[in-house]
Amino acid sequence: MPISDSERALIAEDKITGYLLSLSHPVGRAKAKFFRAHGYSEDAAQVLADDLRRIAAVGQIIEQESTAYGTKHVVEGSILTPRGTTIVVRTVWFTGREGGPPRFVTAYPKGERR
């Protein structure tokens, strides 16, 4: 089951270029190595953003947690990378209690601990 309102999912550009693809980010650099190894790059950051939105739209919610501020959704899905490989990625999204589109938090390869 995908996230409700996934067609309007928001991903801040800095989450892609300054975090998931940044080799200098203290937390994101391991993720950057993974995504770069599969052909993603800062020059085409929109490709990764589109693939992550696709997971929100067609992936499976594997975990949900309600908080005082809204709901955290962990959604798993497969994507075809720019190198032509298929990878399984877990994405994390947050939907506020006040509603609105889901906001992207992070992504990581399946099997990796957050």
C-alpha cells in the first residue's frame, strides 16, 4: 500500500544534493556512496528524487508510527537505477497531523540500519 497523497510528495532539493548524494555529509556520506555506485549524481539529482517519489507512490508501507506531530511512514520499493540495476530502498516520509502532502525524511538500502 502506498502513502496517501503520494502524488504530491515533497522532497527538499537539499535532502538529495546536500545529504543523500553528499560525500562530505557526516551521516549521508555512506548513503551517497551507495547511490553514486548505482549511477546517481548531483548533476541529475532530479532522477533520484523522481525514483524516491515513485517508491512513495507504489511501494509498500512496512512500518508506521504515530507521534504527537503526525505519522512517520517507512516505505520499501524497488527502483531501476541509472546504471540499469534494480535496488531495493527504504524511504521514510512524514505526514503532519494537520494534513498536507507527505514530506521526505531519508532513504537507505534495504538491510541497512537507520
